[in-house]
Amino acid sequence: MKVPHLGEFVEGELGRVLRALSVADRDGDHAGFSALCRRHAAELDADRGVWLSVPRELRESFRGNMEAMRPFMLTAQRIARELDGLGHPAALRQLSGADEPGNPMEKLHEADVLAENGEFEAADALLREELGEGLADDGWVALIHSRLATHAAMRNDLDTAIDHACRAHELARRSGRGVARAAEVLDDLLTAREIRHGTTDGRRLGACREALTHAQRLSDRALFVESNRALLRLLDELDAYPDDSPARRFLGKLCGLLGVNHFHLGDRDEARAWTRKALHECRLRGDRVGEEVYEANLKEIDRRE
């Protein structure tokens, strides 16, 4: 998912400044970012209501996958902190909910700041305090567990990270929000743990993940025939693995990508056959997100007939 830059939907000079700040932030150009904030501090403070709100064009993206859209809001948070240091505290107070007692975003924001400074224990304490409030919204609790999983992974505590990622995935499925992202994070952590253990399954997982990523890159470059060759080689390898091998959970994605490639090559029958196989694999493994994706792909194939 390509996350737009802050300011992409803002017109005029303010939009240009915000986009420049977003690019500098994501590129890690801290000196350039700070210089831009100093140069434009007055107008950024005066127009804070524009860049602190989620544009109408992005609201659905935020509701559907808040975690994936996080880089967009992180830039806003960093601008607000920079302005605070320059003597313009209003944006930071508004963003953190300091003027709204009980606003749950305040603790999440504080935890993000602490984590960015490497103070993971303090960040996690704030997040656990929020969990202790008995929150009712599953999507919100999933987001907190996702943060805890990220912090644990950064400390190389993969077991704890996986525990939180499992909980985040379960809650995301229940809420219907951010399911794909939660599933992706959980899968990445499980794979990392297997690889770290140095088991046969771990080596297979690593090799399969690398081969599937390569095939996806080929497909992204419209090299569909080459991508299919790579996928069929990987399929031969997976077929030789035991039925209980963790690497076989890649079968759904593999078949699904074969379906997409054949669709782009104009072979609707092959596209349909591989997509049905992908759907079957997802149903076997209880992958509801995959089911929805491949059911939608089948409808699109039929619609193009």
C-alpha cells in the first residue's frame, strides 16, 4: 500500500512545504526537516488545522488500515514536536489531545514519542495502562497490541511480539478493520522466529519467502511470464515438502499470484483455475482475508469475459 505524503491533498505553498517535509522525514533528512520547520514555523502553526486533519480522500484508508497509514501521521507528529520546540505548542497539544481530557490518542501519541527515543519500557507501560482501562473497541485494542508487538520485535523478543501480534490479528478480524495488515505482521514474525531457530522449517520458510518476493517483483515490473516461471519452480519445491511444513502456507499467495499473472497475460481460463486454487488454500487454512481477496479476483475475471 503506497502511503501518500502529508500535503498531497493540500493546495498552494502550504501543500508544497508539507510535501517537502514529508519527503525529508521519510528519507531521514533530519537537518533538512528541522530547517524547513524553522523557516515555515509561523504558517505551519497558523494553518495547523489543515495538516492535522485527515483529508477526506484518505479517511477510508485510515479506517481500513490505520497501522499501514501510520507514516502519514508520524510526519504530522514530528512537525508538531518540532514546532513545540520552536515555541509553537498548539499543534502538539491538539494532536496529543492535551486539551481533551480522556482522549485515548494522548497516550498512544506519548508512547510513540517514547518508543522513537528508544524508551520501550516506558512506552509499553503507557500502552498497558490503556489496555487496563477495559477498552470496548476491538479495533483500538488491536492497534495497541500491534504497537506492543512492534516494540517487542525491536527488542528482539520475538515470542512476546508474536503473542501481541496474535492478539492484534484476532481483534482485527473481530472488528473487521486492519485485518490484512495484522495478518501480514503476524506472518512476518512467525517466519522470523522459525528462521532464527535455524530449523529445517525455518530455512525453507526463508527460501520460500525470498522466492515469492522475487516473483512478486517480476510481476510488479509486468514481467508476467518470468514471474510465472519462478512461481512454478517454487511450487515444485513446496509440493516436495511434508504436508505439515509451515512453508506450505505460502501456497495461497503463490497460486493467487499465478492467477494475477495469467489474468494480465489475457489467459482467463488459467487465471480462473489458479485463483480458485488460491481460494481453496485460503479456506483450508482459515485465511479469511485471502478468501475475500480471491473471491473478488474471481468476480473481476468473470466480469472481464
